[in-house]
Amino acid sequence: MSCELEPLRHVEHVMGTVFSFDVREVPDTARPRVQAALDGAVVGLHRVDELFSPFRPESQISRLARGELNVAQCDPDVRDVLRMCEDAEYRSGGWFSARYAGGQPDPTGLVKGWAVERAARMLDSAGAGSVCVNGGGDVQVHGGPWRVGVADPHRRGELIAVVETRGELAVATSGPAERGCHILDPHTGLPPAQDLASVTVIATSLADADAWATAACAMGAERARPWLQRLAGAEAFVVTASGGTWQTSGFARYTAGLCGV
């Protein structure tokens, strides 16, 4: 009889994308608790969609935009995320913003990463030995070891790098390759210079990694490179529009290698 513990896996379609859960090393004594945490994490993702979706007219973000609510009247999660967005805006020198469209609140550049990070932490706290939550390609892990692929923006279906990690780590990628140009320069409201194909940021927190990858794409290559080099607690791997690559000084210690470079 094999003594290997059966993993828990789940896929959920919510927030306009796909979330996948891979939960390993679950002791038998903790399995009911971890399963309950997984169920709760899925419910939590749908609650995040209900609160934050700008496409739902009844969401609190939509009601904020229409002036039907003020921030003090919002759910504590909404207030927390908006505070995190303000902090990210400050730390990025204004290149991350939750107010792109006419000054109306839109925290979508951070909220998915925050939701994935929170879901992974719930499972870790419930007793899972190893957790990976993937939300639309942005990943938060605990335990491990884990290998996280970085998509090649110029070769659909191929990887350009692999991140190896054990412990708590997040990997977020932004750029126009998958969804076209969806990031705007917050200073002009226009698309940024199209000189970056993708920016991948690794950090402890996926909310941070998500925000920093978005900010770097908005900056463009000239501003992003020195900013990413001095960004505390994060490393980055960048693919340019012409197919070139560069990385911050500490990125190599997380990689199993670069593919197709």
C-alpha cells in the first residue's frame, strides 16, 4: 500500500478567469479541516467577484463609482484593498493606480493577486503541507518544492523560464501577450509604450507582485528597469517586444533555467 498522501485539487471559474488549487501533503488528521478551507476559499473568490467586479452593476466598486456608497460604508475587504492600492501607488511613484477610468475606483490590477494570496494562506493555515493556488496565471505557493512556469509571450504555449521555490512565494506576470493592451499609463490614460512584451515579478506576496508587474508595464522599459532593480523584496524577469530578455540581479537564484533564450 502506498503511503503517499492523496492531493486535493479543484478548478473554479470565477472573476472572468480560471483558478486552480493544488493542495499536497495533507495529513489524514487535517484533511477535513483542509477540505473545509478549500471550500471556504472558493466561496471567498465568488464573494470577491461580487464586491469588486466593475462589470457587476450591484458590486460595491460599481456603486462607489456611481456615488451610491462612500468608502466608509463599504465592506472591510473593499476598504482594505483600496488602502493597499493607495500604498502601491505611493511605492510605485504613481505608476500603479486604482483610478484609471475618469478617476473612478478600479482595483482590478491588485485584487486578483490579493484574492489568490488570501486563498492560499487559508489552506496553509488549515494544515496543508504544500499549497499552490493559480489565478489566471498568477501563482501563490506555500511549502513545496514547486516549479512555476513563465509563459513565453512570443511563442504561445511555450515557457521562457521556470521558477523553483520552497516556502512562501508569489509569481505574477503582466503584459499585452494574452489579453492585448489592457494596462494604461495612469498619468495619461493612454496605452504605454509597447516596448515590453511581459514583466514577471516574484515576491512573498502575490498582491505586491501583481501590482509591481502592472506598474512596470505601465512605465515602459526605460523607467521599469532601474525601478525593478531597486525594488525591495522582489525580483523580476522581463521580455521585451523585440524578444530580448533581462532580469534583476537576484532573479537567477529562483530559476531552474531559462527556456528558449
